[in-house]
Amino acid sequence: MLDVFISISDPKRKEGIKTTNMVEFLDILEELITQYHTNRFQFAILSDNGMTFSFYRIRNIRIIEN
């Protein structure tokens, strides 16, 4: 099971999104990438072992294995 937390560098959306459903996570991610289509937004996927994959659009995505 994965806990996924997405925090967005958008002052209008102060809270993050947390889900343990990977399908829901991918749907949310697709929506966010579509919605935040400027280079101001950046996101990283941080895995349990510290590997980081950097992309553009959203500020931060953390995937934590339980």
C-alpha cells in the first residue's frame, strides 16, 4: 500500500492531497499536470530509499510505502 501526498505551490490550495489508491493518484496527477502547465510549478517524486525524480509543474509529491 502506498501513501501518496501531493502539495501544490498554489496559495489557493493550502492543503495537500493524500490517497492510498494508485489509480486515484494517477488521475489526480494527470489533472494537476494539465491544470498547472507553466514552468512556475515543479514537482518531485520522492521514494522511500531517497531516489528523487524531478519534473516540472507541481511542487512536491511524496510516495511513502507502508
